[in-house]
Amino acid sequence: MSTPASSSRIAGFHKLPIADRVEAVARFAGLEPGECAHLLDTGNLPAELADHLIENVVGTMNIPVGIATNMRIDGEDRLIPMATEESSVVAAVCNAARQCYDAGGFTTSMSGTLMIAQIQLTGVGDPQLARLRILERKAEVQASCDACDPVLLQLGGGFRDLEVRVLETRGGTMVITHIVVDTRDAMGANAVNTMAEKLAPQIAGWTGGRTNLRILSNLADRRLARARCVWPLAAIGGEAVRDGMLSAYHFADADPYRAATHNKGIMNGISAVVLATGNDTRAVEAGAHAYAARNGRYASLTHWEVTAEGDLAGSIELPMAVGLVGGATKLHPTAKIALKVLGVRSAEALARTIAAVGLAQNFSAMKALATTGIQKGHMALHAQNIAMMAGALGEEIERVARVLVAKGTVRIDVAEAELKALRAG
Ligand code: MEV
């Protein structure tokens, strides 16, 4: 008996060619031929490549890539490719960067390119002794880790440090080993996970315990990217604007409800560059939010203060586990071009650039919020321009703009259709 079209049990789905998978999904979901054709049009990502990047591929999802202009980072001008579906995100970076360009732009730095992998050990009766037994084997741990990746070693990376923590948990005492590895231009997940998996049986042997998880930590706090910038008072519009922005920062730093939104805005910029360069947005986001809560209370990822001259100084510091090799960075054709546009030659330079984008994004969000507000400042104004471009006159402009904002589609074709409907009564 063949499987009914309403069943999600589709045997061998992963082995089917893409077109057959689409057909199976179409049967299940009642997709029209046009919708199937849409899925099968994978645009500028070859279907074959998509099929190798993930499992069970039936299509691709296009996201606009915009370029943020005006960025000056460590004395160099850079164009920043950003992949995002959200309006105002690219414009926000352009605006913030324009207002600090003449003053020198952004200065960045990085703590290093070290990743941590964790090995969980349970069932040891003498956890403190076990901890020391593991630490005493540092040379063996180093040899075991470095043997996993000779290429990384040649590139100057490899094992750097060993840390062992005794952790009290609901499930009893655990001994957690951290291997700290310099992964250079790779994000490093594969490298450190391989090392951790190889090391686990040795740790179990040295201690008599049972190893369980062996996986990297996304709280990449040995891979901190930093950026700072001073916005001259005159460029931002005077003391009232500056003080409103500072107050917005103080609010975010004191209140997790606000900090979540404040940091979401920062991640609007950061994730857009991470995605455009084919890096792992979820890894960077997890690291950022965990770092924001590192002192026991979720707080702002940025810091803002007034300089002796009365200007507004902003800074950001957060984990930035991104790479130039591995994953989609070297495979996705758009990511490869994005990296060429960025012109960064190391994972460190990429991470530092991304931190600067996060700071710029935060500047613009706080400025808009502390002055005209996000909706009024961006959407309503933009919608009115589009309404006028569509030919709206007098009070038609406001009426068409309101509909565009309500629909969330501020587009000339929609504005023209709305205007036509309005005039038809
Ligand atoms: C919207 O995507 C981002 C903001 O909410 C950020 C913020 O509130 O700081 C505008």
C-alpha cells in the first residue's frame, strides 16, 4: 500500500532528487504548479550546491543583500555587505557611519581567535582529584589535540590551554574539561569538536568517570571582538540628542526587558554581516546573548559615555566566532563575493568589522528612539515618499502612507494600487 499524501512519513525522502521532493511536498501541502516552480528556481545558489549544504532541500530562500556605506574602520574605508529582510537596518549603519566618518570612524581590536570545547565527565567520587589528574596530563592533551589537525598547526593554530572545572549540578558533581584552541581563520567548530571527541575516552581513563557531552561552547569569551567610536556632539545634533541616547543606554543596561530589544537592534547589524559572509548566525547570537548575561543579569552589549569634550563615545565587546574558511563561507557564491567586497583577509579582521557594524547599528537605533521614534522616523516618512512617487496629492499622501505602513509593504507598486483604489472610491 502506498503512503497517503497526508502522511509526513515519506520513506527515503532524503534520497529523492530535488524535483521529486518538491512533488512529494506538493502532494502533501496542495502546492500549485506555480508554487513548485517557484521552489525549484534556486536563483543564484545552484540547486546542487544547496543540496550539499543541508538535507532534504526543496528550494532556497532569497534575502536582500544591501551595502552599508560610509564605514571607516581602523583607518580603512570598507563597504559592508548585509543580508537582512528588515528595512532600515542597512540605512541605520550608513547613517551612524556618516556621522563619525570625519572624526575618524571606528577603532577595533580582538582578544584572539581561541575557541573552547567542553568535555563533560560524570560519576567521579573524587572530583577534585580527578580535576588535578586531568590538569597533570596537559602535555598529553596538547599532543592529542594537535594531532587532530596538522593543517591548523601549520597555520599557526592549535591547542593553547587546558582548564578543568568542578561543577555542582542537579544531577550531582561533574568535572568539566575545557580545551582552548586557536582556530585562526576557521570558525573552529569542527576542529574543536573533533579534538574533544578524541580526548574524551582518555579523560575517562585517567579519572575512572564517564564522559558524556563533547562539544564546543558558543560562549566564545576568548574570542572577543571590540569596537569603539566617538561621535562629535555637533554631528549628532547637540546635547539634548546625546543625553537622550545616554538615557536610552542607561535604561537598557539596567533592565533586561529593554536590554533584549537594545541588543536585538545590535544583532540586526551583526547577524546581517554574519549571514552575508556565510557564517553561523545562531552561534554568534548565542555567544552574544550569553556574554550579555555573564555578570548574572542580562545587560547591554554596548557602553556609552560622554568624553571630556562633550562628545558621545560608544564601545562594544562581544564573542565573535566567525571564519573565512569552512562551512558556507568558502562554498556559497554570494558569501564569497561578500567577503571580497569586505576585503578582509583574516577571521580576526572580519570579526572586528562586524563588531563595528553592531556599534553603528546601536547608535542609530538609540538616536532614532531618543528623538523621533522608530516608526515616525523611518516607516512613516518613507511611506509618504513612496506615496508621493506613486502620484498621491494632498491628503491622499497621508492616507496611502497609512495603508502602506499598516500592510508592512512600503512599495511603489502597492502604493499605486492603493491610490487607484482610493480614487475609485
Ligand atoms: C528593531 O528591529 C530594532 C530596535 O527595536 C532596536 C532598539 O530598540 O534599540 C529599533
